[in-house]
Amino acid sequence: MTVMEATRLGREALLVTLMVGGPALIAIMVVGTVVSLFQAVTQVHEATLTFLPKLLVISLVLALASGWMARELVNFGERCFRQIPEASR
């Protein structure tokens, strides 16, 4: 395996990680911002107020996107395994 191939594989791994984790992270950031604004406006600073909405949103996002996430990870894994014979040359 050349340096260029290793670099390409590393870049592809990072992109797959961002694609798979991105929707959940974005949803959590949006909910966290909305809850923080609500807490700032109402001056209610309850720890459970931030935890429960985030838990519900992350559960919903993972339930809806888990099939797509699994497909992306399996496709990346298959591409990596297909390159093993070429890498050993």
C-alpha cells in the first residue's frame, strides 16, 4: 500500500465518520441551543431540562437513520476488505 492509498483510505474513513455521526451531532446541537435559549429567557436552570430533550432527539434520530448508517458503515468495510489483496502486493 502506497502512501497515497493510505491517505485516501484515511480521508475516506474520516468522511464516513462525519456522514454517519453528523446528523446525530447536528440534532443534539440544535436541541441544546434551543433549550439553552429557553433557560436563558425563563431563568430556569434545571439539569434535567437539558438532558431529556437531547435523549429523546438522539433516540429519534438514531431510530430513523440507523439503517442508512449501517449501510454506509458496511459499504466502507466492504471497500476496505476488497483492498486487502491489493495492499499486500
